[in-house]
Amino acid sequence: MNRGFFHTVVLLGLLLMATGCSNFQKLLKSNDVTKKYQAALQYYEKEDYYRASQLLDQVIPLLSGTEEAEKAQYYQAMTHFQQGDYILSENYFRTFYTTYPRSPLAEEAMFLQAKSLYNQSPAHEQDQTSTATSLEALQEFLVRYPASEHAKEVNEMIDGLNVKLDKKAFESARLYYQLRYYKSAVVAFTNFQREHPASPYSEEVAYLKLDAQYKFAMESIPSKQEERFMEAADFYQGFIDQYPESSYLRNAEQIYENTLSELEKIKKINKENS
């Protein structure tokens, strides 16, 4: 490319950019609400969401009571959603559908409010408070709009969040086991089974609970061992009833054999001491 032509193109680009910035600054300083509002919509259509949001922030308080107010507030929420600012978009969408519950845009706003919360859900290693909040919002959307065209996507998001909560709960419970806090591990695994009955981790949890109970019994004082080994034997029976073809079956059987052996020793000692 000719160097002179290239420089000309660059200069024209810079000139257009400067002109655009200058026009935008004039709009920000303008008192013409209608002109600002129309410009905001034009910037939105051009996917210049930042400038659109700047103008909408200025005109929305001045549009109160007008026909344009509803649409302006919806687009205000959309500009933040499109920029990935989900904290603000969640707030604006929630404000919109509570302010305009009968609006044709109310369903979409409620969906995008829930999706904004979904997009704030952190990785499973972190605190999952916002994940629980997101689940509640998505479930509330389905209750209100069960036949929505977004129902499939909402259900997929719910499934994804439940998997994340499953993994968080599983790893939290397993941590007790890894730290050799076997009594606490048994309690945590029991709670997991009750709260996550359909989890993909259920089989592993059942096995680890059996192993944790056996190890807890082994570390117990003699007077408590018989009761705790008996409980381990019960866990084994429950495990093989539910997972007869488990990949952990051989290990579980070994634990059971060891448990019976320990119970036999205790029985023998008790007989000798009687």
C-alpha cells in the first residue's frame, strides 16, 4: 500500500473519531431530552452500549411519566447486560419488571435479571451464596412463565448450577475425610446424601462414608468400637444394595471383611472378660 495513502486513511479515521467524540460530548451537555434519547437508541443499535448507557442515565429521570420512560429503562438495563456488567443489569431488570409488571417486556426483563444472576455465579471452589440466589430467581421465572420460549435455557442453567452446588458440597464433605476427621466426614456425607439424593457423586459418597465409619471405629476407644463397627456393617449393606455393580465394590467388601474381623475380636474379648 502506498505510504501516503495509508497516512491519509489514518488521518481520516482519527478525524472521524474526534468528530464522533466531539458530537457525543455536545450531546452529553445538551438540554434537548428528545435528541439525547434518540441518540441513545441509535448508539444502542450500533452496539455502542457505553455511550448509549451514558445518555440513558441522563434522560431517564427526565422521561418519568412519558411513553418513552418504559422503553428507556429497559434499554438502560440492556446496555449494562451487553457490557457484561451483570450486577447493574440485574438491578435494572428487577426494577423494570417490578415497575412495569404488565409490560410486554416484563417476561424478557425477568429472564435477563435471572440470567444476570446466573452470570455472577462463581466457580464451585468459592462461596456459593450467589448461586443459590440465582437458582431461586430462575425457578421463580419458570413458575411465573412456565410456557416461556426461554424455559429450555432456564432449565439448562438450573441444571448447571445444581451440578456446581453438588460439586461444592461433595468437595466440602470429602475434605473432612482427607483431613482424617472421620466422624465429621460421616456426618457431612450423610448430610450430602440427604440434600443431594440424585447427585452424580452419590456412589462415591456412599463408599467414602463406609470407609470413614470403619476408620472412625478403628480409632475409637474400646467401649465405643462395637457400636461403631456395627454401624459400618450397616453402611456396607446399604451400599451394596444400592450399588451392587459399583467400581468400589471390591474395596467395600474388604472393609466389610475387616469390620467383621474386628467385631469377632471384640466378641472374643467380651466373652473372656465375662
